[in-house]
Amino acid sequence: MWHSQLTDGLCPACWQTKQTKNAEQTRQLALRIKLMTLGGGEKPYREFRFESYEVIPENELAFTRSRAFNPDRDNLYLWGPCGVGKTHLAFAIARRFCELNRSVEFLQAPRLMRRVRMKDPVEEQQAIDRLVRADVFALDHLGIGTDSAYARQIFQEVLDGRMCAYRNGLIVTTRFSLDALATKLGDDTISSRLAGLCRVIQVGGRDHRLPP
């Protein structure tokens, strides 16, 4: 009895090629959804890449260090005025390691509080532990809004947890220098920890949100 070697009308080699292509399309779709969730929308996913970053002398060091970022050894504190691309660089780093299937957390400072607020102690600790364990943890816009003692406590717990575990991979963006952050928070505890952990880089340039 003769049996056809075709599957869905395709020879074995063509069928395998089709399966491989479908698997890659499924992987790319899952990655897109993951990155959009990570960045909080379509814009970071579409625009915040190293390839689209405009490098000028005022941001060249930040760009170079961000592109060479290794979460096994590096921590970055990127500070400078609004609109100079700090979030762009932080998300580009997060994207790279998300694509490499490393565990990545990317949060704006207010979202950090919403992650743990109004939870029972066990759930709160689980949320903190997740940020401590992440291979890459990017906290965007540190110091914006009203800072409470509880917010400072939560971030300090995360920093202390990562330090005690010898875990690098931290990226912080803010418009405040470390001295200005200490003044803003009314306490130098967090600034001191960040100074000990991070390479501190000032990011300059014009506000890209404004017309030239």
C-alpha cells in the first residue's frame, strides 16, 4: 500500500520549515506582548531601542555604559533633566535582557508603590522578593511626586535585599543628583546606598519632547 509523505500538502522539509516559522512568529508575538506590558504601552516597545537613540557628547557616556550593561556586574544611576533620554536608555537595557529571557522588572516609582500597597504582609514580602530576585530591575523617575516614609522603606528593602544577595543589574533614572535626592527625600539613606552600588552618570542634552 502506498502512503503519501505529504503533511498538509507539504513535503517533510517544507512542513518542518513552516513549523519553525510558525514557532518563531509565536515567540515574537509573546515577546511583543511581554515588552508592551513591561514598558506600560506601545511607545516604549516601538521607540526605545539603542538603535534609535540620538547620541551627542552630553549623553555619550550614558549611552556607552548602557549599551555595555552587564547585569551580572553593573548598576547604573542615570540622572539629568527631563527629556534627555534616561527612560529610553533604561528600557533599551531592559528590552535586551528580556529578549535573552532573563528576569526583568521595569517600574516607574509610583508603580512600585502600587505593587505592594494594600497587600497583606505575606503578599507584600512576595512582591519585594520578586524585585530583589530579578536579574534586571529598572526603577524609572525616582523622586517624582510625593515621597512617603513607607515608599522610602520599600525601596530601601529592595536595595538592601539586592546588596545582601550580591545581585547587580540595577538601573535607576531620576532628574536628581544623589545630593539633590537626599535633600528631596529628607534623608541620605537611599542616596548613600545608591552611591555605593551604582556607577553615577549625568545625562545631558536638549529636551527631545520640545521642537528644535
